[in-house]
Amino acid sequence: MARIAIIYMVLMTQVPFVITLVLSTWDWNLLSPGGRQFVGLANYAEVLRMSGTGTAMWNTARMTVGVVALMLVFGTVLALLLNRRFLGRAVVRTMIFCAFLIPPTASALIWKTTMLDPKNGLLGFLLAPFGGAGIDWINTWPMGTVVAVTAWQWTPFAMLIILSGLQNVDRSSREAAMLDGAGPVRIFGSLTLPHLRPHLEVSALLGAIFVSQLLDPIFMITQGGLGNQTTTAAYRLHGLAFRSFDIGLASAFGVVQVFVTIVVTLLLLRFAARSLRDG
């Protein structure tokens, strides 16, 4: 079984990546399939020279940091609330986690048409008494809208990981701290938060890896706009491959994106390992 699993993993991950590496060395546009030719590393040089590459990487970083920060904060708050005993806790926990199970395309479309529409959106209706009716959220704050919608869907993911850590907190240590006169804030900062640090780091690491590759919310909500304010690496790659049909350039851009993701992931893993060792 182990060999079958290894073979399956190689076929599903390494073989496509090797094919992408090969394609990245060719000048191949599907609109002119007969003009394919080997160009070596020229596509990589073109990717680094393109004006949109730096903007796409910067927008990817902004989006990832914003989503991860929000999902950690709200995931911790929800986990603390669900860690208490109350009637229907299992039902509430399941309902909250259902947001993570909605397909990203459907989730983004629901938010765009049902919640954020400036004329008929539910959010405008709820905020009307406070002067929030008629606000065009998407055109006014395009990146903020994408970050908020994505964080809404990924918060239950962080909540579940953090909640598992909360349920393993030593109750005797908490009770001893309460007997010593420590309040809820002091207990959380000195006892609960250090215990949750590994779970927070795992949530942040996995969230950063997956969120940095998301295309659905950007494609469905902003189409990379306004201008290029929400054009991330994933959206830029989609444009090169399925709008310009430049397979060679898109493959080179994908390899660069993978390399940047690996470097950032290794740095995060090193930071996490160091904090765990120091803790």
C-alpha cells in the first residue's frame, strides 16, 4: 500500500510539475500551434520583466496576510466561545463549519450578488439605519472585499484547529491560576495563548499555502480589478494561460510562483520550529 501511495503521489504531483518545467522552456502559443520553438530560459526572463509580475506577487502577499490575520483572530474568538458548554453547541459548531464546505466559486457569487450588491444587497439593507445603504463595496474596496469574503470562508478552518487545542488545555492549571486570583484576560495571555501557539502556527501555515493559490473569489468578484488592484499571482497565471493562451509563458510564471511559495513556506516552517523549540 505504501508503494501504491508513493506512486500515486508522484504521478499526481511530480509528473505534472516536470511537464510544466519542460513547457516553460518553449515559446508555445495555442493560437499559433505550428510556431512552437525551444527558447530555454527566455520565458523566465520575460516573466521577471513583465510589469504585472511584481504587482501580482505584492497583491498575493497582501491578500494572504489579510486573510490569515482575520481567520486567526475570528477563529480564536469562535473557538473560545464554542469551548464553553451550552445547549446546541454541536449544532452551532456544525453550522459555522458549513461555511468552509461551500465551494469557493459559489461562496464568492453569493456574496457578490446577495450580500454586497449596492442596490439589493442584504448588507446594505442591514446597514441602512446607519447610513450604509447604497455603498458599492466591491468598487470602493476591491481588495478589502476579497479579503473579507475569503476570510469568512476560511475562519471555520482555523476555528476547528484552535478548538482542538483549547480542548487539550490542562484544566488543573487553569483552576490553579483562578485560585491565585488571575482573571480571564491574564489566564488567556499567560496560559491559554502559549498552549495555542502551535495550533495558531499550523493554521497560519496551511492557510497561507492555500489562500495564496486561490483564484475563485478574485475571478468571481473583481475580475482582477479595479485596474490591477486585485490581480494576484493565481489570477495573472490564469490570464496568461486561458486568455492569452501563452502556454510557455504561463508555465514559467507558474514555476516562479511555486518557487516563491516554497521559499515563504520554508521560512514559515523555520519560524514555527524555532518558536516551538523556544517554547
